Amino acid sequence: MLRPDARVVPVGMFSAAESVDYLRDRLSVPAGPSAPTDAELADLAAALGHFPLALSQAAAFLIDSRTSAAAYRRLLDDRRERLVDLFPSSSRADGHDRTVASTWQLAAQRAAVLAKPGTAQRMLGLVSVLAPEGVPQDVVLTAAACDWVGGTPREALAALRALHRLSLVTHDGATVATHALVQRAVLETVPEQAALAEAAADALEQAWAADGGGRLAALFDSVAALRRAAGEQLWRGGMHPVLRRVGEYLLGLGRTAAAREAVGTLLRQARECLGEQHRDVLFLRMQLACADGELGELAQAHGELVEVCREARRLLGADHPDTFEMRLNEARQRLDLGAVMDALADLVILVDDASAVLGARHLTVLVARRSIALCRGLSGDPDAARAGCAEIVADLAESMGPARLDTLIAMSQLGRWVGETGDAEGAVRTYAEAVAGLAEAVGRLHHETLSARHNLAYWRALAGRPAEAVHEFTIAAADAQAALGPRHPTTLTFQANLAYWRGRSGAAAEQELAAVGAVVGEVMGLDRPRMLRIRQPLAELRHDGGDPAGAVVDLTEVLADMRRVQGAAHPRTQEAVALLAHWSELPTRQGQGTRSA
């Protein structure tokens, strides 16, 4: 036990370069074809977390067993191998009698006497299934975590501090980090693996539900770590609810392809563990269809959602919360196909049905009301859309808080309809407020923040400040490329609108916009709605550039493809109809639309 006046001197890790130099020097392998490369040594050092004792003992093992660095690296990856065998006492480290395994065990024993009996050991087990690079402190102080640890939040915090004092974790008051080798060593000694996995999953779900958006990335990393550590233990009796967050989180980031892959993996697991008729299988089928829709497979996605809704009514019942959510996504997919009035009718019925069962402030009801407002705006009633969005923002702020992600997303949608009712300056103010809140809640590079920044620039241009707008578009497009990649649909949309507004500001931008369109065609196909939305502004730039006859020809071709791909009733098609009629000086009852995202 440490004396109260004892001072702990932390021992740091090697840097990546120091680790490679140490291994090269320790192994003393002459240059040649059999010598490990610097890349192999760097890979091994990274797997050992640059932990000096682990590097030293690993080097001793390689020398004693004549194992290659690459082969030892493969052994480390094999979870069937125990650390006591990978770091045996027969392979002694430089000047140390203790092994990696015995060192952490001694530290854990000393930590145990500094906290309520049993709490330090169980806290160490808990953090060993979460992200090694850091988990928010609130996760390990949730009700579920305290139940597992066996103490109050204050006693759980004392256990955490005891582990920190013995260097088993690093606790800075906000996050808790644990070395990956310590995690592995601890898990090899935990007898209650299934119960630990359930407790950790419950703690993550409680923390996620309470989070306003700022720590979702760290929570997602811990869910991923738990999935690796727990495996099928998260599927006992059904998929643990926290796994539903995986696809939802990735879709919210705009990482649609990654979401589809992750949900597809979960769906395969669900079918193997639960069977085709289980509610979690239906839920994952819904998420997969939503990802397909985001990737442009609109008709296929809608067909799958119709089938999922039918199965949900049969297996779960009409009043089950999952059934309501599936109906919501089916209606939204119908909206994306351009059937605005059909989607509106479905959503109005859904709100009535779900409100009666779940309550008027349930998130499914509020999101459905957001979609109703969108339908009303797209059907030609921007005043109703603006009023509906304003009510939703107020309700979300009251029920969830003004700084919550869902509230800020609704505020961003409100900005569009403020502008569509003729108040461009009001749209700028609303979007500016939403951008500030989103940047604070989830960061400037989150997909929702990027979209709000894009729309802020758009309405600033319409408010008569195109130079400022081009500057904002330029920064947003660069940030989207950094966050999402150069060929992500959102990045390409930003680049297209940047080129368009450069052209509207007098720059020669037709070639720039055409180049973006070519990439969109490669990524998504020439018949995708997003490609059509780039071809239309190309025609507009041609018109503004002094070739109205050529622009009419181009837009006529675009309009024919729009009717074929997304239907004559789609709002984007109707916008093109109105614009072409305006150019051709033909009578029309519709005004020119906008390209606000």
C-alpha cells in the first residue's frame, strides 16, 4: 500500500521512433534478407503500444525462441494466445524480474486497497472492454457502470482514481484511457465475461442516450471496442440496443457506405443468432434500406421498406415503436422518390397513430413532424413549412434542450423555410445560429454542421453578398473534402455549388462545374438525381454566359432525364419545368425554385 505522502512518478511510453530503435538495437540482427524491416518493427511496436517493458520482454522472447517479428505480430493478433505465453517469465526483460502480466497484477493488488473492496478490480474490468484511447468518464459513472462496480458514483470515482494512481489507467477528469496490453491481460482473468459485456453495453447505451452530440465519436469508438471484446455476448436474447446506434451514427456523419457495410455485418450476425423473424433483423433491414436510399438506390430502398413495414405489423404489431419508426422511414423514402403528397398523407396518419401510443414529444413523432413540414414546403406552401419547423424547434428545445443535436438539425431545416418565404436575411441569421450550435455540439466537420454551413453560404448569396458566400463555400468544400473524402457525394455537391456561385459572381466556372459533374458521374452514375442537379446549374451558367439558345437545349435534355429518372411530379423536376418555361417565355404558374440543400 502506498503511503499517503508517497509521490508517484509516471513512466512514459517510447515514441514510435524510439521503439523501432530499441528493437533494432536489442535484437542486434545483421542486415540481410532475414532481418526484420523497419516497417515490421514499427508494426510490432505499435501493437505493443510502445510500452517499454513489453518491448523489452518481446525482444527477449524473439531472441530466445528465434521467432520472427512478423510471426510474433501474428501471435499478438490471435486472441486465443494468452499474454502469459507471449511474455513468459523465461524471457526476462532488461533488468526486470517481473513480466508484463505480473506487473499489472501487482499494481491491481495495490490499487484494490485504496478503494472500496472489490470496486477497483471491477472498474478495471469495465474499462478493459472499452476504447483504450479514451472513454468519457460519464460512461463509467452511469447507473449501469456503478451497478457493475458495486458502489455509488463517488465510490466508483474513488476506484478510478486508485487505478490512475497505480498507472493502470490514465484519468484526466474527462476521459479514461487504458493501455491495450493492460486491457488484454485483465480480460484474460475476468470470469464473468458475459455479465461484464452486458454491463459495459448498458453503460454505453445510458451515456449515449444522455449525450447531446459532443461525445458521440468517443462513444462510438467504445462500442466498436466492446464489439471486438465481447463478440456474441452482445446477442444474448437479442441484439443489445447500443448496437442500433452504429448505423444511425455513421449515417448521421454522412459515411453512408461505411454505414451500409457496418449494418450489413450486424444483419448477418442477427440472422445467425436470432433468425429471420426477430425484431432486430427487421430493424437492421430498415437501416440497410435507408443506407441504400442514401446511396441512390431509391426505388430498391423504398420497396424493401414497404416489405419491412408489412412484416413489422405482422410480427410486432401496429403499435410497436419499431413499427412506427419503419413507417416513418418508408414515408421519407417515398418523399425522396418525389411522391410528396403521398408521403405527406402517410406522415400525417403516422403522427396521429404514434402520438396516441408514444406521446406527442416522442422523437419519432417529432422527426415525422419535421418531414411533414418539408412536404408542405415542397408542395408549394413555404409558410406552413416555416410555421411547422418553428413549432418543432420550440418543442425539441423544451423537451430535449436547445443545444441537443436533434434541436439544432430542426433549426437548420427552419432556416431553409425562413428563406423560402422571402426572408433571405432571416435565413442567414437562422443558419448562423444553427451553425454555431452544431459546431459547439458535434464539431465543424460533422456532416450536419457542414450541410448547415453550405446552406448558410447559399442564403448569404441570395441575400446579396455573393463574394462572402463564395468564400464560405470555398472553406466548406475544403473541409468536406478533408472530413469525408474528395469523392464523397456531399463534397461533390459543395464543389458543384461553389463552381456555380463563382460563375454567378462573374468567374469562368463552366469547366470547373463540368469537371465536378464528370466525377459525380463516375461515383454515382449519370442517371442519379444528384448528377441531374449538377447538369441543371451547368445550363444556367451557359444561359448567364450569353448562350440562351444553347442553355434551353441543355435544360430540355436535363428535364427529359429528370422525368424519366425521378418522375414528372418530383419537386426538382417541377423546378426545371418552371425555369425552362421562364427562359422560353412560355406561360407557367410556378416560380423558379431554389437549390438550397
